[in-house]
Amino acid sequence: MQSTSHAFKQNAHRALHDPMLQKAMGHVRSGFIDKRVQAAARLPEFDQLRDQAKAIKDHTLAHLDHYLERYEAKVLEMGGKVHWCATAEEAREAVLSICRSLDARTVTKGKSMLSEEIALNEHLEANGIEPVETDLGEYIIQLRKEPPSHIIAPAVHVNKEQVEADFRRVHKNLPPERSLSEAAQLVDEARQVLRQRYLEADVGITGANFLIAETGTSVIVTNEGNGDLTQTLPKAHIVVASLEKVVPTLEDCATILRVLARSATGQEFSSYTTFSTGPRRPEDPDGPEEYHVILLDNGRSSMLGTEFQDMLRCIRCGACMNHCPVYHAVGGHSYGWVYPGPMGAVLTPSLIGVEEAGHLPNASTFCGRCEAVCPMRIPLPKMMRHWREREFEQHQAPAKARLAIEAWAFVAKRPRLYRWATSLLIGALGRAGRRRGRFRELPLAGGWTAHRDFPAPSGRSFQARWAEQQRRGRASR
């Protein structure tokens, strides 16, 4: 997927003026935020489970080499194959090689953000293999030739009327007079169209929410059952997963699953939680003849031992973006690459460089909601600050921003000058805005006042008030 992260500001400007997108983003609260609150409230030990989940991932990352080797040994023991890939190119070629060995012409796919990261669909299409997305949201955006805008709800930016128009445009073999005004009718039509594609596919590709070292198992969670059909009907099942998805045991996986669905969709558990271990055995009624795991690094190992290692705890629940006011305003496509929202603001620079993605860590109010709701307690604001520091150190920040920060630093290092300057400025703004209590236009603050009023200061700084309070306290004694 070609990155446009460097154009975040332009992307965001278009999103803010897109009425259809703004209408669609209004559903995020009822669809995610409120349900998460209710699900967490029903589980008294929810925060305790978050602590346990964090500890599991921290332990795993500290011994990642051990658990990856243990996982590979188990996969081989169960008759599968593991393909170690350092880069996206190696992963694409590994998948293509497996498909060619089976003379595959059609591939069904479950939802996988990692396949988006390595541009797998484009690579297969360029080599004469048709990938068919089977997750309903992914299927919709594939018809629209768009990337996902959310990591668990890829088509959250699309309205029902747009889906109807796309289905009528593409499903031309179905009666034109059919009714598609209800969501259930759209779902039924997608099911009807996709069912035949499952039967035709030579290879099925899924991602993995977890890889279990104890058993060599890959785990996916879905709400549609498409993942089960994708991995059991074709000749081969290919799992595309990144290194940090491994966990030590089945019990560890179960612990994290208890916080995953509640954080993502407000469910106690997803409708389908599927465990796959190797290819079909002689006594099995169904399943693939071959089982392959593509284990991809693509920059993850370079995050180990750095201030960004905590990001590798991410379980892709989407809670951070569900609660992010910036994501709510501009949607996922504005972030310009695979991973949107706060988690993308940290992960994207780690994978493609701060030179390309330096705008993303700056696209935050630092309100802290992302960290507060993260089931793995990832300190996202802290890591975004680290990226801002690196951007500044590498002279990637815009000249105006650098000049402003340097000017502020000059004044802040001189307490007397700082107190004098702030008192002067706050006093002037307080007098100018006294009548209305706010500003609709303010020099050097047009980015704020173009969309909202700026509250007028009271006329005195906090430091001035504190100093006066201290003087009064001493005088009273």
C-alpha cells in the first residue's frame, strides 16, 4: 500500500469537508464507545485482566526468540511449514510461491491488516491470481478500490446508501429490481455472492490474532464465520502473521481474548474464535491439505529494546482510534497508510520512518483517552512524544514549528523573562476578550479559530495567582 502519510494535513482537510464521511463517523460512538463501557462494567475483574494481559506480552517480548522457535517446532511437528520473512517483499514472494505450487487462480482472504501492510492483493493480481476479500467490510472496500479506514471495521467510513450503489454496480448478474434498502438485504446479497467464491478458491489466506507457542496454533477472531470457510475449504491455508503475535500458552491466549472483544466491539467474545493447528489429519472430516505460516518481521525486531517496544503489545482491538477525537474528525484514510489513529501514529513511523510519517505523532490532542482504554496499557501519548522529539532532532519538523519551539524554549529557560512575557500576553488577551469571553479570530491561532472559539484568559496567569496566594498565606501567619 502506497503511503500518503506525508500528506496528512491535506488528507485531513478533505476529510473535514466530506459530508458523507462526517455522517459515517458519527456512528462510532454508538457502535464502539458505549458498548465498550457496558462490556467492561459487566466484568468486575476487567482492569485486573488488563494487567495480566500486559504482563503476558511483556514476558513474551522479553523472550521472543525462545517462543518463536518453540512455535515453529510445534508447527512442524503438526505437519505445517513456517516461512521466516524479514521484509514485505520476502513475505509477498513466499505467498506467491505457495500459490504457484498449487496452480492457484483464485485466493479467498480473511481480514488481515498485515496483508495490507505488505500490499499482498496488488502483488497477487499482478501475477495473475485473483484475491477475494471475504470479510464483509473488506469486500465492500475491495469493490470500491479503497484501503481500510479502521483496523476492525474496514468500511466504517461508508454509508448504507453507498454500499447499495456499489453492489448494484458490481453484481450485474442479479435482478436490477431487487430491494437493497435494508442492511440485512445487503448482507444476504454479499453472502450469496461470496459463497461460490469459497468453493472456487484454491488457497485461503488469513491473518492471526495470536500464535500459540505451546501448540503451534494460529487463532483468529471474527463475527462472520468467513474465516472458517476461508481456511477449511481450499487446498491450502496460509497464515500471514507478524512476529509479536506469539503468546506462550493456550491459557495466556484465553486471558487476552477476554479483554480483546470487550475492548474492540463491546462483546464478551467474538462470534467466532477459531483455533487452527496444522493441515488436515486422516481422521479429520475437512480442512486444508497444506498449512503454511508466513512469519514477518518488517521492522518489528528493530523496535525491541527501544522506547517503542511497548507498541508490540498491541492486539489490534481498535479501542484507541474508537476513542480518539482526531480519528473521529478525519477518519482513517487521512492517516495515509495501513494503521490509523493513535496506534498508527506510533507504529507507522516505526515501520516506514519518521521522514514519511512525521505528521502522524503530531495529529493528537494528547487527551490520553487512547492510553486509558487500551487493554494492553500501551503508553501511546508517551511514544508519540518520543516521535516528536526524533522528528525535531532530525530537522524533519516544518521550519515554522521549529522556530516557534526554539523561541518558546529560549523564553522558558529564563524564568523572569517567561513570567514577564506571559503576564503581558495573558493580560492583553484578557482585556481584549473581556467583553465576549472568547475570540473568533486570533493572530497565529487560525488553525484553532477556523473551527472553534478560543476562550479568553481571565487576565492573570496561574503562576501569578499562585504567587499571590503564597504571599497571602505568609502574611496571615
